[in-house]
Amino acid sequence: MDMITIFVIAFGLAMDAFAVSITSGTIIKYPKINNSLKINVFWIISGGHAVNGVVSGV
């Protein structure tokens, strides 16, 4: 894969994450700390998978 393809995929994933954050922000009427912690744990796990992929060279 060339670099432009990687950047386009990364940009698309960033826009997807942005859309999810906007949508969840508009759906949750009364945010509670419990909901925030669930979302943060999910993103930490997802980030861990990304870091694992980069470190392992995949």
C-alpha cells in the first residue's frame, strides 16, 4: 500500500469516529459518569489494538 492510500483510510476512520462521537453526544440526553466511563474504556481498548498492530508491524 502506498502512503496516499494509508492517509485516505486514516482520514476515513477519523471521520467515522467523529460521526460516532457527535451522534452519541446528541442521543445521550442526561450524560452520567457511568456512560462516559463505558465510552472511554471502549476507546482505550480500540487504541490498544491500534498500537498493538503498529508495534507488531501488521
